[in-house]
Amino acid sequence: MTSRKPGKWQVHSCHSGSNSDGSNGPNNSPLDLRLSCYLPSFIPHPHLVRLLLLPLMSNLNGATTASTKTFLTALVLNGIIAVVEIAAFIIVRRYFRLIYEPRSLSVFEAKRQQPLSPHLFGWLISVFTVDYRRIKNINGLDCYFFVRFLRMMVRVMLPIWLTSWAVLLPLTSVNTGVAGHSGLDKFIFGNVAPTQQSRYAGHLLITWIFTVWIWWNIKYEMAHYVRVRQDYLVSPAHSSTAQACTVLVMGIPPKYLSELALTRLFSHLPGGVRKVWINRNLGDMPDLHKRLLKACKMLESAEASLLSMAVKRNGKSASDTEAARRALIEELVPREQWPSHRLPLSWMPFSIPLVGKKVDAIEWACEQVHELNTQLEQRRKILARDINQTTTSEVQPTNRTHHIGAGKLNITIPEVPVTIPLVGARPAVDFPNQTYPPASGAFILFDKQIAAHMAAQTLTHHEPYRMPEPLKYVEVAPEDVIWDNLVINPYERRVRLALSWAATIGLIIVWAIPVAFIGFLSNIHSLCTTYRWLAWICKAPGVVVSFIQGFLPSVLLAVLLLLVPIVLRILARLEGIPQRTGVELSLMDRFFLFQVINGFLVVTLSSGIIASLPGLVNNPTSVPTQLAQNLPKSSTFFLTFVLLQGLTGTASGFLQVVPLVMHYVKNTLLGSTPRSVYRVKYSPRISNWGTLFPTMTQLVVITFGYSIISPIINGLAFAVFFLFYLLYKYLFTWVNDQPQSGDTGGLFFPKAIQHIFVGLYIQQLCLCALFFLARDDHKSPSAIPEGALMVVLIVLTAFFQNTILNSYGPLIKFLPLTLAHRSYNGGVGVESQVLTTDGPPQPLPPSSDDVNAIAHASASTSDSHQHFSGGEFPRPHDADRNSQIRIASPSSTNESRTSSPLPSARPIETERPTNFTHPAAVEEPRIIWLPKDRLGLVHEIERDLDLKDILHSTEGAEMDSKGHVDVTMAPPEDIRRAPGQMGGRPSPDEGERDDIRGVSLRATSSEGTKE
């Protein structure tokens, strides 16, 4: 260790990495605090863990060097934490199944999994032996390929670990050494003595072998990815859906903004067009729809609160239960004590306590629901008329003449006809008599899946920026659409793209400033002893200095790092991407760039330079030698990081402390209505791929970057990837429930493969620089041939990456013609047909007009969506049976995969026809979901709702005598969308009732019962 005195550097011994006065030496870099940014993103609130661990870790792990004792101390500390967390998981998992295996309790029978073994250690056997390939059917290809990526890294790292420890560790530690290198620093690249420079040939040979091994794995996994994705695309369970056959086209010129024009344009493709949905400027309809949902939520909350007060008071005061059942609610809860609501001031978007007019919450919400339903009904009728105009006839746009003035100068400028669309949501043309005019986009549903993929790749228009390929999206689901981004024209989209990435790069650069300030705080004691103008800090009480140096930086850094993914996700959305999955794909690139630059390169370079400063001050001519010996020293920091990932990180992933605590906190504070209770208990836990994948690929970059420089990291990385592999097998089988609409079919995996190349380039560039910087005992370059061969390896890696991109790039996203016959309706003629296993294909039922669907949605209460046309094709109901289906084709050859079994896709979540229209235009009125109470007081509320013509249901929700609400089924809307998949749920906790009823939907009204 080194100790700095004013104007001089002096080397002396140190027992625990600190100076004799207890202050941190200069080698205990403030960059230790960056360890907090590496905790895994699956922890819902990882900064809580960072806050607890970093004050302990910051004094144990130096960014520039660490003794063996320090490393072992970190190992013991993390090991103890991991053992405690795993022990707690083993004990509590059997009592909190809603947290640790919610999929075994799912109210949807098709999603339900077999429970984990109830034995104490039976879960470990279940997790270890479960086939990871089942994840394809359980949670989709995105989850499957993430686990596959971890499995690939386990396979890659196993021989790298064994070989590097057997070859590289002796090369850098036996009969060689450099002054100042002790402990773990004996095994780094810079420990080769100047008289032993020939040993670098071994590093070069191992680097080439490892690189070729990684190349082979990349090619193998990319071939597997393409095969699995294509099998998934053509599988009957997927290719039969509207999502598989729909294309979102943006940048449509005014001439083609009609259903008839687009149908005619794309009729040249195989099978033709089945249905077209034009994106429209809906005016205030989306706002009315949001207000309606908010009013329904308030009505449910107020009614449940009223019931809770009445039930509690009746239980305390009344002894005659029969009489209480006949009593009115007003007798139990006086009118002045009913739930109330404050109206916001006219200039405020929301209400605040004690400000604004106080109204009865139930009466106000009922009025709002009735009024907003009426307004939406009127607007839907107008929308249906507008759709009918563009559906049955050609569009008749007119050029808008814009007035350009010079403001206060009063210069008269003639009117100028504008032919280029202006920036903004307003269309570039006027549509006569159109209240809701078309925007510049449309969803096009084809009769054949291959036609959708051909449409997305075809040069559609003869003018620039008109329906270009980047603005055509396949595999679109309504739930995945960002409706606000559909009205952005191509010119504004390009400006947004440039501004978004400029802001991202600026954020990466600027973020280093507050992080550097936090680094200074973490080493404030050393600074105040070095610089006189900070001496006043050292005079403060020791508790204050310890707080500033140990606790405060952790909090500040946690807050800063918490904001990074949020800001980057906002920037990705502002880019104008019309799909939520597209935003996550963009976020994956941005967050990875941030992690690599701020979390890896800056740490490596800065800590290596800091370690070189003492030698550079005393001998400025030794710059190359000092850098070659000290740049590898930052590896110890990343060894402790990998250790934290593998032990504490994975153990925290199993225990899930924050979800466990938040589940019961939310259930207590927010579980007042059946809908809120259902969301707290059964809302699926999903993974945010835009932040989860970069966390893992950053670990890959760090591992490859130091695999030769510090081979010890290879064994630790192998253990980390194996533990993460087990963790995510468990999470994606028994815990997480990724929505099908948010599944990209594995598009995150090729991006992750490209991130591996970043790690290879960093490794090779660092080794190339270190070889050229190496000096022998005569101060002469000693590894020029090795450096030259590293240049060759860099060129070959770039060539291999280019080959992978050219070979598999075109196959990543789209379906090739050679597999079109295997699609659900491929190779059977122009007319769409339904595939069956018992006989010849049957024709699809004819579609009805979308105008009728919208008009019906505005007036119907329960079955409007059933009359919508052009939705999902009828599909087989048994996914396992689908995997055995073959589609015969006379043109099949040996090179096709017709003879191989098709993968069975996971069960389809909904059977309702898909509608690619804004929910404000077609969504049915929400049913007010109320709990049944043992006194029957809810019937009084139901009568009031009947009089106001508001739909309601009490099915599957009950309130006990203490006012606690529990549910035994999904909300009525979810059941209506997927009636065939619901089933009774098993009892999640010991002591719960077993009389779980079957599922039905009932909304009583004054006329009777509505099915």
C-alpha cells in the first residue's frame, strides 16, 4: 500500500489497507463505491441492498489493489449474507406461495404450473432438474433465450476457467514477480518480471484459443436462435393469431389513407388483405376514456369503503343479524360520513387535500361514469360514420394552405401551399366532413403470415419517406402499441431520433460529474489531510466525517443510479417508437452503453492511472512500464464485484425480500377493493429486458476484458453465471408471468450476442496496448510480435462479426419464403383456412364490418367485441397437440424442416378477436366489481347502480366481518376476454378456505341478470 505525504509519495507496509492513523490510503480509490451499480437488476429495489452493503464493502475492496486477506474477508462476508438469505428462503417459501411460486396458484388454468416440492430441500432438486426448454411454453421466447444466454456463458466459461487457471496463473506467479505486487496481484498480467517477458507468448496463445472457442459458441447459438425463432413463427399456436399476420405501417401518404386504397395496394401480396385499421386523430376520446377509468376506480373504492364501514359497525353494535341484513346502509353509516372527494381547482390538473369543493364521492363518481359513457357513445357513433366514409369510398384529401407571417413587422407574405408534412400530430391534409381524420399510419391484417413479412420488406412507395421499411413493424399486438406515438410523421420521427440519442450521449458524459463528486466524498479524509483548504472537515467530530465518507456517498450514488434507467427509458419513448417492446430494445442499447462506459472503462482506466502515479512522479520516463504493470491492478475491484453478484445477488433473487414485504404492505394499505386485491395478489411479475439484459452482458464484458489480465475472474464468473442460470430457471418457471403481447420472439438475444463482441474488442485492445507497453530489463519493447498478432486477431474478430451479421442478420426478424408452407394457413391457396388434425382445412368464418363493431361497442354492455371482425384466426386449443401438426406441401425438400417437430407454443392468453383500434374507441364499459358481504348490504348498492344504468358484478369477491376483501377469480373483464382458460385457484396459504368456486360472469341489472 502507499501513503501520501504533502509533496512526496512513500511506500510502506499496511496490515488492512489503511494508514496507521486509520485513514484510507490513496490506493483505496473512491471508485469502490461504483460497486453499487453492479447489483443485479432483477432485485426490485437493489439500492436498499447496496445501501446496507456498501459501507461495509468500501473499506474492504480497493479499486487498485487488495491483499488476499481483504479478498477472503469479502468472500466470507458475502458468503454469510448469502447463506442467511438462502436459509430464510428455504424456511419462508412454503408459507408464502403467492410470493415464491405464484404460477402454481394462477387463476388461469392454462398458466398454472406444478408446485415446488414441499420438502425442505426439494425445491433445489426441482430447480436443478427442470428442463429449461419448458420456459418457451411457459413464458415465451424472450425468457427462454435469456436463460439460454446464461447457459451459453456457463458452457463458454467452464473450459476458459480450467485452462486459464492451469496455464496463466503459473505463468504470472511462479519464479517471477514485480515490486509492490502481493496477494492477488501476483496473478495479474503485470506481475511478469522484466527478465521474463517471453512468458507473454503464453498469454497470446491462450487468447487466440479462447477467442476461437467464443467464436464457435456465437455461431452455434445464432444458428440455434434462428431455427427456434422460425419454428416459433410458423407454429400453429402463433401463426394462427392476428399478431403474426399484422403489419403496422407508418408514413402513409394522404392518397392511401383509406381502407380501400390500402387494400388495393397490398392486394398484390399472397392471399391479399383481410382487414385494415386506419390510425385516426381521436381528439378528446382518449382523455375521456382515461377519465372514465379513473371514475370507475373511484366508484369501486368509495362503494367498498362504505361497505367496510357498515360491516364493521354492524358487527360491533347489532346482535340481530337478520335485522341488520334488512337495514339500509344509511342506518349504519350516516350520510355525512360517506366517502367524500375534493374537486380540483379549475386551473389544476389534480386535487389536493383541504382545497377545492367537497362532494359525495359515490354520487360524483356515478355521475361521471354515466356522463362519460354517454359522451363516448356519441363520439363512437361519429367515428363509425367517419370510418364508413373511408371504408366504402376513396379518400378525398385536400392540400392545406398555411399562412406564413412575419409577426410585428407586418410584412405581407402570400399564402404558400405546403406539400411537406409539418412537424406535429396534425395531418398534412384535410378530410372533408371528417371529425376524426386519418393519421399517417395503419394496421393491415393479411390472410397469410408470409404476406405480412413480405409487406414489411417490400419497397412500397416511389417517393422518399413514404412507408419506408424502418417504419413498418411486424408481430404487432394491440396491448404493445404506444398509441400516442402513432400520429408522429416521418420527419418529426427522425428529428426525435437524433435528439434522443444526443441526449443519451450527453447524459453518459454529464453523469460522470456527480459520480466523481460522490467519489471525492468517499475519500474525504484523505483529501482533507492533503489539501489545507479542506482541513476544517478533519476537525469535525469523527462521527460526522464517517457519515460523510461512508454513508452519504452510498445514498447519493444509489439515487443517481436509480434515475438512470428511468431517464433512458423516457428518452427511448420520446424517440417515437410505436411499440413498448421497441422501447425496451432501444433502452437495451442505451443502458449497455452507459454501463460499459461509466461502470467499466472509467473504473479501469482511472484506477490504473491512479495506481501508476507514485512511480510516474518519481520517474516520469517510466510511463510505459508503469502503465503496463498497474493498469491490470483494477481487476481486484471487479473480482469483488463478481463475488457480490454471484453470492449476495443470486441469494437476494431467491429470497425476494422487497416483493415479500411490499406484497403485504400493499395488501394492507391498497387492498380495499376486489380489483386492487387481485392486482396485489395475482398481478404478474415481469422482467424489464431493457435493463436486465445489459446487466448480464456487462458482466460478460468485464469477464472477457479481464479473462487474460486477471485469470482468477474466470472461475468466479463461471460460478456467477451458473447461479444466475439456476435463479432464472426458477423465476421464469414458477414466479414470472411475461405477457404474450410483450414477447418479441427473442429479439433481445441477437443484441446480447453483439454485446459479447464489445467484450472481445475491449480484451484484445487492452492486451494489444499492454503488449506494446511491455519493457524488458533494458527498457526496450519486449512484446512487439505479440502486439502485432493481437492486431491481427482484432481484424479477424471484426471479420467474424461482419460474417455473423451478414449471415444471420436477415434471418433474425422475418420469415423466409422457404418456410411459408409450414405456417398456419400457408400453402393452401389464397383463401384463408383453418387447420385441423381430423380432416382437411376448413375456411375461416367471414368477417363483418368494423363500423358495426365500433357502433356496437358504444351501446353494448358485454358482447360487443364478439361481433368484431378481422380478429385472431381460430386456433387449435391444445398447444401440445399443435406441436405434432404437419402441413403437407408438394414443394417441400430435404433442406426444409418440415419433418422436424414444430415447437409447441405456450397457451394463448385470450380467445377474443383482436382489434387494432385505440381502446377509447372500442373498449366496453368497465364493470364495477364489488365484494359480497355476509349481511347482504351490497344489494342496496346494486339497486342504486341499476337505477343509474351502471354495470356491476359481485362474482368472486367477498368481504368478511372485519371489512377485509378477498377474491377467488380474476376481474370480470379478464374473464370475459378469456372464458375458456379460467378455473378455480388452489388455496395459496394454509388455513384458507377450500371452497373455490368455478368461474362465471354475472352483472345484475334492474331487468335481470346479464351473462
